[in-house]
Amino acid sequence: MSEPHENTDSTEDAELVTRCQGGDLGAYDELVIRYRSRIHGMILRMVRNDADAWDLSQDAFVKAWKALPKYEGRSSFYTWLYRIAHNVTYDWLRKRKIEGSVEFDETFERTSIDPDSKTSPRKAEQPDEGMERSELRDRLETAIGKLSPDHRAVVLMKDVEGMRYQEIADTLECSLGTVMSRLHYARKKLQADLQNLDRTL
Amino acid sequence: MLRSSMLRLGALALALAAVCVSSAALAQESSAAGTNKESEGRIYGALVLSKPGEASNTSDDSEPVNPGTDATTFEKMVPRLGKAFPAFQKFELLGEHRQSLFKQYETWVVPSRDLFLKIDSKGPAEGGGMKLHLQVWRDDEVILKTDPVLMPGRPLFIGGPNWRDGKLVIVVALEGATK
Amino acid sequence: MSDPNENEELLHRLADGELEQGVSAPELDEVSQAELRSIEALSSMLKAELPKKVEPQYPDFFNSQIIRRIERDEARELHEASPASSGSAAEGSGSTAPAAAGPGGFFRWFPWAAAATACAVAAFLALQGGGSAAHSGGAVIASAYAPASTVQVKTWYSEEAEATVIDLVGLEAFPADREISGQTLASYPVEGLRGSRIAHQLSGPDGEILMTLVAAPGEAPDFFGALVN
């Protein structure tokens, strides 16, 4: 398993994880503090809705606690946690069949759904975090929202999280070829969508 | 209007036939080996309906095994299925799919549209085995994710949902490596 | 670079700094250079505009809710596992639950309970006669996971069957009125005009070839779409 791209004090993580595996919830609280913003950020980008991102982030952390006895340290704690969070989100998306995606899965295509459907998150629901939302960011998020979850996940992992191809493949439990194929498609689609937006604005 | 629809249908049928003919010709070229430089092996996936009752050869009292298939593969599995699932002694082959495994691409093994597999090869394992990431899909939902290492001659049986008076079992095996 | 797919992949690898080992950056023509710049620009834009971290609202509350859920779930599992001790377990999980931060008294004995449970599970497996798949020369299961929380995954190696078995317990049955059918397929790699392809051959009940469709590797062809629909 490839190591993560970012040095996240892996020694400290290892100590906290050992304590967690001994039942120390205080240590787990530390780990949640450490990684909640990244996990929540990833989930928010995928589901594009605050309330659901909140719930799913919590589900992911609870699930990770329960899975801790099986964590053997072969990958970094964050990579392992990220995979759990991704699986939780993906399972939820699959069940929800979120409207607004052109296709849920590149293999089993679904009927195209109006990308401007009302189930897209309203801007008023975004958290007031003091961040200034640029027009460009809105456009990017709209374009990303039109991608299927499969494509969205790969492009966010690569271009926002900065993960390496092999890390993405390991996290998504798919082949490198699949990662490349989805990344190409996603970037092409984003380029096309952003160009279309430029023409209409 | 009816005539133009029929003309369109006819044209479509001709085009489809042309694709099928040319594709069949292409397939024949590679069918002998079943592999090329990019594939890492062959995988066999089958969907079997397992029922309780007295042990019997499935061809006696159920749908005949498709003579177009490699009947020996399923027939070899029957006694082993009986030992793996002692509660069942009748096994009916519903469908089977033989596929190449690629390192770079995911592989869909679809013995049935109702239960099927997505497999990613993670490379060879010692002893001629294959490391896989395998997902079992039921309609459009993943019901199992697993990382098996398949060894030659030692299949993987996956007990799935019940249906009518039996249980659906998926068989996964490396093809071409019989024991 | 005659294959357009290979060229495209190379550009993405260049943009991402992920050229394969032993592959040096080639000289690119103008069109490829423009495409490379475009990929780099998009990538930079996404990285700059979309923050990696988004703190959840009310972060302390977020944390305390997680801890509380864990404590409740643990208490419920223990209560279900040992009804005789339900009184003490319930007390530990109610309003007297420890504060979110720091180890609570409730969890001091958790490691011991976990150890006892592990021993019981090991004894149960030994009695089943199923050996460890990892030691028997059969298929090895590195991990097995069912997304549905109501489904239990059981794995074992059957020495008699010389097969690894995974059983999904608790799966919803297919309705009796549903027609479950199968198909006989054989898929082979072929070399087409656009590189490697897969030919999927559907056979009928008498072994006759009904249909052959060709698709790119990694893609299920429309063939399957026609079958599933």
C-alpha cells in the first residue's frame, strides 16, 4: 500500500491509535479533531449538502472506531480512515441515487437527469465559515456536481486532496487503469462545462 | 409511417448483423488462447441455485447443463459445493461467464444480470494464484467487497441470497488451472 | 505516440508529475503542449479554489455526538450480549456516562471483555472444524466487508471441499415471483483498430453463438445494458 503524500505526524497517530485500540475514547477524540475537517470536506464535496455531510462524517468516524481492532497499520491511519469515509459516502450515494448526476456509474448508465434539478444544494445552506465564496469556486463546484460520484471522487482526490494515482486506486479499491480513465473523463468534462459557462456568462 | 419504421428496423438489423459477423471473426482470432499480452489470466464465474434434498447429478432432474459450455468445470464443482454447503445437495447451474483478467482494467463477470461480479486484479500471487479485489453486485447495489487470493484448483464459493426454495451461490475460480 | 489514449495518459501523467519509472518526458508538439497547459490550469484552479479542509459546524458538538454514539452503541451491544448484566451496563451508558474527553470508567474493562470475546470466537471457529484459510493452502481472504449493516460476513476454508467459502448471512431474499436467470458468456481479448478490446460472446441453450459484442477493456458493453433491461 502506498504511503500518503502528506506527513501527518504518523508517529503521534500510531500512539493515539494504539490507545484507541485499548478502548481510550479520549485518544479517539484527538484523532477526530485532527481529521474531521478533511473528512468532512471530502464528504461535503461528494454529497454537496451540509446536513448529509454532517451525518455521514459522523457515521464514518463511528464506523472507523468499530473497525479499529482490524487496523494493522499497513497504511497510514488517515488513508485507512479516508477509505472508510469514502465507502460510507459512496454507499449512501448509491442508495440515494442523487439527482443532478448525469450518470451514476459509467458502466450501468441511468436515465439522464436534469442537472439543474432542485435537489442541488442551495447556497443558503452552505456553512457560514467566514470563507469568501468566489464566483469561480461556485462555477467549479457546479461543474463538479454534474459529474457522477465515480468521476467526482477521482478528480477531487487528485486535484483537491493531492493524492497520488496509486493511493487513489488503493482507496477506491480499483485498478490504476480505472483511475486514469475516470480522471481523464472527469477533467475533460470539467473543461467542457467551464468553457460552456464562459460562453453563456 | 409503419413502412418507414420497418425499413429503419431492417437497416438496424443489418448493421447489427454486420457488427456481429465482424466481431465474431475478431473473437475467433484470440479465442484459442483467451489471453493477450495485457491479460493476467482467465476467471470463471458461475451462478448456482443450491437446494436441499438428496444428492443427485444436476442433469438428472433439472435444466440440462448447456452443452456449449465447459460442462466439466461445473460438474467438478458440484461435489465440492455439496461439501461446502452440507445443507444443500442439489445444484443447478443458472449461468456462467469466462473472462480475462486485466491488470489495468476492472473485469465484469456476469453469469446473471441479477447477481454478478466486478473484479480488479492486484497481480499474481505465489503458487500461481491471483490477488483480487472482488465485489458482488445485486442489481445496482454492492453486497460484498472482498480481497481474496485465488489459488489454482481451489475455488471461492460465495453464499448469496435465498430465492424460492434454495440459495444462490456464486462460484469463482481461476480457469485453466484444474486440480 | 500513435495511440491517442496513450498520448492523453502521458499528458495527464506529466501534468500530475507521475511519469512512470524509466519514462522520460518526451518532446511535445504544439497541440499537446496546449493540452498539457490546459490540464495543469484546471488542476491548479481546483486546488486553489476548493479547500481541502472544511470544518463541520459546531465542531465540539460534532465530536461529542460521535463519542456519545459510540458509547451508546457499545452499551447496547453489551446489553444484547449479556442480558444478566444489563443493569450495570445500562447504568454505565445513561446519564452517568463519562465526559467526552478522557478515558471513562465504563471502558476500563472493555479490553478484558474484548479479549474474552476473542477467545470465545476462536473456540467457536475451532469447533467448527474450519481451518484458517491462510494456513491451508486454499484461497486467502484478506478482508471481507458487506456494506449493509444487517448482513454478517462469515468466511472459512472447507478442507473437504478444498474451497474457500464466504457466506452472507442476513441478506434479503429475492422475491419468489422474480425470475432469476443466467446466461452463458465467454469473453476474449481481441486487437481492434483502437487497441485492445474485449469480445463478449453470448451462447444459447444449445451452445450456438447468439451474439458477439465488442467493448473496451474495463467497460461493460451495451450488451449487458440490453441484458439487464
